[in-house]
Amino acid sequence: MFKSAKILYVNLTDKTHRVETLPPETYRKYPGGSALGMYLLFQEQGDRAGRDPLSPANPLIFSVSPLTGIPISGQSRMCVTTKSPLTGTAGDSQVGGFLPAHLKGNGYDSIVVTGKAQSPVYLFLDKEKVEIREAGFLWGKVTGEAERMIAEDLGTDKTESSIIGPAGENQVLFSCIMHQRSRANGRNGVGAVMGSKNLKALVVKKQPPQKPTDPVGMKTLTVDVKERMAANEAIVDLAKNGSAGCLAPAAEEGFLPTNNWNSGFFSGFKKIDGDTLRETVLKERDTCFGCAIRCKGVVEIPGKADPEYGGPEYETLATFGSYCGNDNLADICEANQLCNMYGLDTISCGAVIAWAMDCFEQGLLTEKDTDGLDLRFGNSKAFAPLIKKIAYREDGIGALLALGSQRAAEKLGKGAEALVVATKGQEWPAHMVQFKPNLAVNYAVNNFGADHQSSEHDPALMAPEDDQNWIWPNLLAPFKKCDAYGVLDENKAKFAFETQKCYSMMDSLCLCQFAFGPSWQLYGPEDIVAFCKYGIGWETSIEELQEIGERRINMMRLYNLREGFTKADDCLPEKAFLSMPEGPNQGVCITREQAEAAISAYYRLAGWDEITAIPQKETIERLGLEWILA
Amino acid sequence: MDPGMKIKVNGGEFMVKKGVSIAQLLEQCGYQGKVSVWVDGNQLLSAEYPSRLIEDGEEIRILRLVAGG
């Protein structure tokens, strides 16, 4: 049964706060996370479009869900919603860890922060106690140091924090919000919005876990978790190697983005893959609240990487590794740590450096432009000084790259735009569309820029018919088999749309997409329905959950339309159409014509106008979103 | 002595002994994790990998299933 949502509104300009509730019938339509965040973003912004994302008027919204904090793997996630300074679209970023569960434990479903403090502050919550505390002494501190100083200031370490580093303070457009120094609301530049408000941290007091409505029912999902994990090869590998485990298989197929996406074949991959990381620098595995998988890697390299900053995930290994032509694992670990200290998204940061290296190799940037740094592919010694320059927006190359690759290319000119691998201004994550062509559709149409966690990946459509990877997606909709890489057709467009709805729902219910999902994960669509029932007494269905996901996608689309985005922004960069130049899958590619046809098919399936990419009236009415247009 | 059988794996020629199963071939080729297998264009069920024996001249295609991360 749905309860009301409890929303805390904090105005930093006048240092006031208030609590409001959202009725259960409304909360069920927008049940937490990204869906609730979008609902509240519309409520806060009204019909005023075109606001500067870094102005006091742009709300910064932290949301969890009714399921958050109920002990089961993969439920402690929190979404940050705002207008993104990187993309200019509806902004969306997810984080795991412990803070989400404890935010819910304090009784809040969402915190809406507006305004701007006159001087740095941090927000501290202990149930009904809401304090806006002075944070001048924290400003300029890296995330780990700030976290320690907050504990001293409060006189307790029984807290969890989300903190920005110097990059967020300096409003780097891909700065993030860090939790426990190694988990990030990484994408869309949400750290810059927090910095623009002079808000250094959100701190919550630790609270006991949530109790499920039906503890006996919950046990049917949790009691055999070890057996479930052991029976799932993907989860076994995740527990052993973290996401780093998928680097070698992608590389062996020749689909690891290399040298700023000029190739998919990286000969040095064995020096940076999951096995090497585990055997050489891994200190231990870490986890999130209530999660049995333990996918987080913690590395230690004396003098280079401190365990308190965690370790590089697959994306970071790729962006600071193959993207930059670098096979030096220690330098990747150091780059990961510096990003976590300064509060930079490791995907965008590694990718923007790879773009700069591509420009350097082609003579579009020289050592005069880079403050003397040699930015040839493979020179990982440039990472540390360059990351610092970016975090502090130092004049020259630091300030240029702090804009993200798309804006930097526009500023640089000289054809540098053709080297950018981004959509809606957000750098692409490390999954090649030649290998996983449904992602070409998703990267193009996704409302907050390219994202690898917004639809399932294509290999599920190649799975044997007795395999969970094939059975679970077909619970969402019937799909046709696919038997080769590089296939982009209407079936893939349908796969993109149907699984996007599922991922969108999970970003609303704040479920980790390594634990829950429609393919290889630990828990599938029917398990999510069961979790809703046993966790909070919500009798739902896969159909209702899919509609929740679809509603959130359409809310974002309507938001973006209001901000001036059009079909032309649903585009792919030049390098998407590269025919693999070498490696075991040499020659595999997708074409512009295939991509255009698949994107059109997506619009039809979504109930959007094929010419304008605008949701049709019937779609808006079916999803109950007329209020947005009123 | 068993002269072995000539088969094709992902387009390349490959020699295997008689009586080798798909599961053994996958191990021999170093595949770890989930894969899909087609024999002469027909996809196998994963339950068939241990029992399906390879026959002379068959064309086998193996694709890795690499998900997100």
C-alpha cells in the first residue's frame, strides 16, 4: 500500500525549510527517484523555461523511493534531478552506497534544494531536525578531508554524506557529487549545480533499516541469495571482478573504445583488465547497504592510490585506459582517485582528455595550448596535472576541458567538433554501438544524453532460449532473435524502447541495475513486482511498472521540448559510423540509414511524432501528463 | 590414432578430436562466461552444450554475451 511521500523543501537563500506531503495516489504515479524528481522539478519551475542551470532558481532534488532501505541487495540508490549544466536538458544522476537508505530512514522521500546560500553551507538532517550549517571551513577541501571535518564538526561519525569537491565548487560542467569518496552521482554535472548554491554537502544521521510490510514474503527473495548468486555467471563475475570483469571480453571481441573511438582494438587491454586489477592492486571488495553482491573494488598502490577512494570501475578503466591509449593501470588508479577527490565524473573526464589527445595528435592542440603537456595517446603521465587543471578551471587547457568536449570543441573550432563523441553534450560511455547497436538508438534519444544504464544491452537478444538473458527481456515484450554483431533494425529499436522503460522504472524505484534488471541481473522483472508487494504491500504488475518508466521518459522529453530541444538533438556523432578498422570483428559497423530508420521506429513505438519527436496527444493522455501542458 | 575432425569456428579452421562436446570446445578455445553457440546456423540451448557432440565439417559460431558495466 502506498503511503504519502514526505518532501523536505530547503531554501538556501533565506535559510528556511518546510515539509510537504504528496498524496499516495500521486506518489504511485511518480514513485520515487527520477520520476518523483521530475515531478517536483516541474512543480518548482512551473512554466518558466530557459533558466540558467547554475542560477539559484534551478532546484537540486535528491530522491529515494518507497522501497529504499528495506534490506535486500540493490535497493540503496538515490537520484539527483535538476536542470543539467552539461546538457541543458532535464538532468539525472544515480548513486548507490549507504546514504540513500539512511535518507529514507530519516523519513524523507525527497529533498528539494532551491536558492543560493550567501556563503558556503552544508545541510544536516536528523529526522525532524534540519540544520543549515556554516561550511566556510570546508570550502576548497577534497571530498575525503571534507567528510572527516564534517564528522568532527558534528561530533559524530554516525552520519552519511554526499559532498562536492573543488570541481563542483568551481562549477566544472561534469563535476559530480561524491558519497563515501568512491560513489558518485557522476553524470550530468550535478556537482556544479550544488556548487552554484554554495552547498558543500548533504549529511544525514544514520538510522535503523526500514521494515518490510511482509517479512516472510521478503525472505522468499533474500533467503537463498547465495544460491541465486552462485547460479548466475554474470553475478559471480561481478562479485569477483566488479564491473571491470567486462573489459576483457569486450576487448577480445575488438569492441573496446580505443584512442578516442578511432578503433575498438586495444592491444594493451590485458594490463588493465579485471584479472590484472584483482591480482595486482585490489585490496578488498566493498558493498552498498544490504547488498550481497559486493561489486565495489578497493585498490591500494602506496603513494599513488589510497584505499579510501575506492578503485576504478569498468568505465573508468576504459575512459582513462583504452580511450586514451593507456595501458598503465597504476596511472588509471591515480586518475580515479584524483577524480574522486576533486569530484569529477570519471567517464566525462577520461573522455574529454581522450578528445584532447585526439586533437593533439591531429595538431588541433599543441603544447602551447596545453601548458606544455604532451597529450599524445598513451601518455598517462599527463593525467594527474591535467585533472587538477580541470578541477580548478585553470586558465588555458584546464578551463577549456572543464566545459566538456562538445563546448570545448565549439570553442576550439578547426574541425575539432568531428572528434567529439557525445550526445546532447554528454560524453559517451564505453560501449561501442557497432557491438551493441540498440545503444545507438538509446544514446541518441535518451533525454539526458548518452547513457549506458538506460536500456539493456544487445547481447541479451543473442542468448540461448533457455537462458535467463533471453527469458527475462521477453517478459517485457516479445522480441526476435538476433544472431550477429552490428545488427540495427526495428527489433533493436523495440528492444531499446521496452528495456529503456524498464531501466527508467528502476531509476524511479531507485533499484541498482546490477542487482535488478531485465536480463543478466540477480533479480528480474517478476522479482521487482514481488519486492513491491512484500516490501510495501504494493500490488503491482510488470505492465504498471513499465508504464511508470514510460511516464518518466515522457516527462523528461516534455521538459526538454520546453527548453528548446528538438529532434535534431537526437543525433549520433561521426565516430558512431566507423567501420571497425582492425581486430577480430574488423569491418563491423552500423550505417546512418540504419540508425535513422531505427530512431524513427523508436519514435513510432514510443507514440511520438516521427517528424518532430514530440509525444503525441494520445500518449500524453494515456500517461496522465496533460498537467505539464496545461 | 584419431586423426581428428576438421571444423570451422567463427570462420577459422579448427581441429578437434571425435567425441568432443560444445562445452569442451568452449573450454579449449578459452571462452569464459556466457556465450551463444550456433551449429550450421542453428542456435543451441545452453543445456545442450555439455551433451552436444561436434561432428566432422560442422561450422560453429560462438558469440560472447557481454552486458553492461
